Amino acid sequence: MTDYDGRTLTPLPSDDLITLTHIVYGLHAFSALTGLTSAAFIVTAFLTGWPSIIAVIINYVKRDAVRGTFLDTHFSWQIRTFWWAVGWFVVAWLMIFTVIGAIVGIPVMLLVGIWVLYRIIRGWIALANRKAMPPPA
């Protein structure tokens, strides 16, 4: 039998799925934080680190299991964070190959890294409070 949230009348996810979502945030955070402790940019470590890649794979594999629950918004949030970071990383990387672009490309990478950390922290706090993430604008 499925339990429902009394306020929103949406299905409540199992504790196992909530724990899995915490693990996925942890994998993303671990990858991003290795960029702080090494010569790599945060965004580079986030996108190329095995923990983050494994986390995105888990997001896609388990997406149907969380469909209709507040965890669905977290999975979408994590997937969008990853793919938007990829997009901005590619733009910044292409900029770095030009003299003028390098002046802009490196700060873009730094800003994307800060944005990634913000998204991980904001999402993880919302998850800890069992709240959904806002839908994309």
C-alpha cells in the first residue's frame, strides 16, 4: 500500500529511495569538492569524476521509481545541474582557445563551479527537509 502526503496528496517515496537520493547528492558533492582540493576546477572535477558520472547514471536508472514523488524533482534537479554544467563547460573551454576568450573562459569555469556547488547544497538541504525542488523556469 502506498502512503500519501496529507498536504499535497502525492505518494511518499520509500526510505530506501530517500537514502539513495542522499547518496547521489553525496557522490555529486564528492566529485565537485575534489576540484577544491586539487588543481582541477570544481566544474571539471564534477563532470569528469567517476562519482558524479555514477550519480547521473543512478538518476536515469531510478527515475521511474521516484516518478510522482517529491524525489522526482530532486532527480530532475541533479540531471539538469549535470547537463547545464556540461554545456557551460564546453562554452568556456572553447573560449579558452582564443586570447580574448581565455580572459572570459576561465572566470566562466569558476562561476559554473560555484553554481554547481550552490545547486548541490540547495538540493541537499531541501532533501534533508523532505521538500521538493522548484520546477525549471
